[in-house]
Amino acid sequence: MGLLTVVEDRPTPVQVYNWKVWACASIASFASCMIGYDSAFIGTTLSLPSFEKEFRFAELSKSKLALVEANIVSVYQAGAFFGALFAYIFNHFLGRKKSLIVFSLVFILGAGLTLGATGARGLGLIYAGRVLGGVGVGGASMCTPIYISEIAPPAVRGRLVGIYELGWQIGGLVGFWINYGLSEHHPSNHSQWLIPFAVQLIPAGLLAIGSLWIRESPRWLLSKGRRQEALRNLCWIRNLDAQDLYIIEEVSFIDATLEEQQSSIGLGFWKPFRAVGRSRKILWRFMLGGLLFMWQNGSGINAINYYKGPTVFKSIGIRGTNTSFFTTGLFGVVKTVFTLVWLFCLIDNFGRRNLLMIGGLGGSICMWIIGAYIYKSNPAAHADDPNAKLSSGGIAAVFFFYLWTFFYTPTWNGTPWVLNAEMFDSNTRSLGQASASANNWFWNFIISRFTPQMFNTMGRSGCGVYFFFASMMVVSIVFVYLLVPETKGVPLEFMDRLFDIKPVQRAHSTVMAEVRAEEESFRHDAEGADLSVEKTKEAEYVEDVEKR
């Protein structure tokens, strides 16, 4: 079996893998471009001499400067936390498509506010704009994975949700290099640091405009009783006729799931909350989704994303603004390349569990080695020496930093998003993704808020920070092995069954055998019975689909 082979849960017409489903996923993933760009540009923008001069950073003490930088970065995550929670309300009542439009407009408003900041006005507009921008990306980060997972064929669901992660890395790549280019080729003035803030408007505008074209999730429409529109959208996305057996089978699976949930949980706004309170199984899935993001942030990725130049690379011994920016840009290139490998070769072939455990082991080893080098060489002791050069040990530490990127990017970087997009049933999916996204932004906030202080207080030159991240990655291996089932290729309607099976190591093989057996039974019954959508639901809806 080749790396690009599609492993199908049931016989699937080739038309299903058409350009429309990829285009919808790509447009929705402009949301992640917004997130990725911010995580990359903000740290290096704060260290631009023009920004430091305009807002008089040189007048601040070391502790005060660390606090100001942490606040500028972390208010964005605080806004995103609440945006992810607000998104549940919008998703429930407005659907996935309209919610993406709303949150992209909120982000545009926030990004626009930051452009009004000056040295005379202070940082107030930047704080306010980043809070609003955070609300926008928090909401979009909740909507996008759900939308993509609901329109994706099971065999390529990992790759399609992975486009969300790819968008994150493309945005990050631009953010990583923009300040290097500006520091090299643009005068050190007000517009030098303003340009990176303005570029945020590009992916947000593309998301707002593109969302007008994409189709609403058929699964959400069916849950709202809008069957006519749901069937029309599903046929358009799958590029199949309403009478095709694949469409009939997919609709029957969704109908059966919705009917079961209607009888057991209900489909109202408050029903998922009650389900979480009443069912320990559902509560556990919510906790699992949140903990995955705790381990992801515990790897150190967001400390690196937000504070690469001024803090992380400096702790290794890299000096000079341009050198730091170049190293940062190279980091972005490496992440993007390995995200492509993850997207097209790994996520739907090696599975989610294996990737997370491999990434935890390899990344931990790298962090231990980097921390040991920093403890022994103590680069901070030579921070003020203009003649200090990166030693051979420092070069080795940089190598292990990029090796850590090799292990982290195709494993923990995007896989938690894929898992959370597919592990909830249709009635709790919006609330579950809101919880997962809020958890991501909560842990993101904790790391980004306290990273500068951690480097100032945890061991020689901040070596304890690397030991902390290494320890977290080790523990994550045990967590995944014991508690996270494999979801690769499992239809969304079978997720409840997957999480019922213990031990989790056997859940995937058991469920996939049951899926194939049920599919064979369905197709056997369909042959000779002239089964159609009309015979399962009201005929008028299908007739309308065919006319259109």
C-alpha cells in the first residue's frame, strides 16, 4: 500500500473525491492562516527596533518589558478562548457557513484597530484590537474543523481537516519571513512595524469573501430539519445524483444517528449540556479533547512560536536581530515542509495514535539535549558580550531544535485538531469542538503569558523550561497509549461505538470490522429492493434536488 493510497470504509465512487470538497476545505482554512500568521509575526514584530523605539521599550526594566510583551501576546489568546465558547451559540443557530462569516468580520475589525496605534496613543489600540482579533480567530478555530469533518469523505477526512493545519503553517511561513524582509529592506520607522499588522487583513478578507461561496454542512442542515437543502448540498459536495447508492447510504447513516440522538439526548440548544452532565462517557470525551491540547501546548510549541527571536533563540546563544529573524524564517520553512508530509503521507496512513506517540518520544529527547546544553554553557552569562559567537555546542543545540521540529510538526502540531473534529457525535459536536478550541486557547494563553517569566526564573539561561517541556512530552506518550483510540477512517456516525470499546488499542480494528459488515448488509438489502432516498424520507425533497 502506497503512502498516498486512500483507505476506504466502503466502496466509494471516484466522483466523491472531487475538487469541490477540497475547495470548501481550503476556503474555510483561511481561518487557520489568520491564526498561523499571528503566531509567527507578533513575536518578531515586538523585537523590531522601530517598534521598540516607538513604544519606548528601552525605558522599561527587564521584568516590566517581559510583562508588556506577554500581555500584548496573551490578550489575543484570552479573546480566542471566549471566541471559541461564543462560537457554539453561532454554530447552533446560524450554522457553520454564517458563523465563519461573522467571526472573520470580527477579526477584521480587531486587526483594523491595531493599525491606529502610535507611540503617542500608547498600546491601548493594540491591546483592544488583539482582544477582538482573538475573539474572531477563536470562533473560527471552532467552526472550521467541524465544517471540514462534516463534509469530508471518511477515507480522506484526515487530509481534509489537515488542510486547516496546512493553512496555519502557510500563514506562519509568511509571518516568519515578513519581519526579516522588513528589517533588511525597509527603513526603521512607523510603517515598518505597521505593515505586519496590516497583512492580517488579507487572510481574513479571503475567508469572509470565500465563505459566501461554500455550501452549508449537510449534517447541520439535517439536524435542523432542512432536508431539502441538505440533500442538495450533499449531492453538490459529493458530485453525485440523489439516487446514487452512496448518497442514499450516507443519508441513512446520518438519519439513523439523528433519530437515535433524538430519542436518547434530544437536539435542542441545551441538550448537549445535559448530555455532558448525565453521561460520564460524553464528559470523558470532552475531557480527552481538552487534554490533547494541554499536551500539545506542553510540548513548548507556542513558547517557540510567539517568542522565537527575542527569547527562545537568544537562550540558545543566537545574537543579532537579523540572524534571529533568519533562524525564525528557517523554522517556518521546516514546519511547512513537514506539515505537507503529514497531510499527504502520514495522517490517513499511519493513524493518529502512532503519530502522537512517535512525536512525543522524539521531541522529548531533543528537548532534554537542548536543556542540557544550555545548563552547561549558560549562554545568558555572555549575552552582553559583543564578540560572543555561537559555539559548536550551540550549533548542535540549533540542530536538535530543528530535529525537534521534525518530530513535532508531523505529529502533535495538527493531529489534536483532527481528533477533536471527528470524535464527537453530531448532537455534541459543536459543543465538543467549542470546548476543545477553548481548551487550546486557554493552554495557549497560559504558555504565552508566562513564557518570558519562565525563561527568567527557571534555571540557568532558562534551561528548566526545556526540561519542563521534555517531561510533558514523555508523559503524553503514556496518555495517548492508554486513553486515545485510533479514529482513522472511522465514519463519524460510528464514533460513539469506537469510544465504548476497551481497551482502546483494539477499538479501531473492532469498529472497522463492524462498519464493513454493516455496509455489506446495507448493500445486500438495497439490491433488489430498489432502495432510494424517496423510500426512506419524503419524495418531494429528492424531486426538488433532481430538478435543480
